[in-house]
Amino acid sequence: MLKQIIEDNARRALKQKEEIVLQTLRMLLSSIRNREIEKRAKIVKSGVAENLDTAAQLTDNETLEAIRSEVKKRRDAIAEYEKANRPELAEKEKKEFAILQQYLPAEISDEEIEKLLQPLVTGVSMKDFGRVMGASMKVVSGRASGDRVSAVLKRLLTEGN
């Protein structure tokens, strides 16, 4: 299970005194635990409370979503720090970004995204972007960031007109 791997790597980083790795993985584990708490609350609210501890654990896909969320936060922070001319803070975020990126599967290329999206954009105009974007994210299913999918989709929709 992916969460167990992250916990093991955090313990290893603690033993080897790798501060930035440890800090980043602790932050990630905190995010994962918060999502588990949210999931547990939804389960309790629905009234199905059998085997709550097991049911509230995140699946690997849900854990990947937590990692993607943290990666996106780092990507946005890097851009903001660079825009604000704060290279020391941007560098710290880049290190965290690289650590988190190790836990994500490799993203597919823009060409592969284009092949997957081609059937969705046939006969569709730019005014349908929102609807097609939702379907596109389901087709790509976590193999590329929303920013990349959006860029490819916009290019396909503008080329089609």
C-alpha cells in the first residue's frame, strides 16, 4: 500500500537525518490522514459504521490524489515565489516538489493526451470546454495534470475551428 511506503520512507529519513525529506513526507502523511478523517466522517454520516477503521483507509488511488494535490500546491508556490523574486523559498518548494514527484506514476506525453482526447473533441466547439474538460479528466484518469490536459484540450478545440 502506498501510504505504508511513504511511512517507511519517513522513518528512514528520520534515521538518516534527511530533514527536507522527513518534513515533506510528514506534511504528506498529514494530508493523507486529513483525507482519511474526512472519509471516516462521511461513512459515519451515511450510517454504515461497520469496520470503520478499514473502510476509512484511503485506497492507493485516493492516496495518489492527495499526493497530486500536494504536488500542485508546490508547483503553484514555486511560480508565486519566482514571480515575487524569492529564489530561496522557490528552491525549498522545488526540493519538496521533487520528493513528492517520486511517489507519482510517470505522466503520459502530450501526444498521448491528444490521442485520448481526439474522440471527445469531434464536433465540439470551445463553448463546450467545461463539459469536455470534465470528460477529458476521466479519460486521462490521473495520468497527466489538469493543467496539461486543459492546454491540450484548448489547442485541439481551437485547431478544430
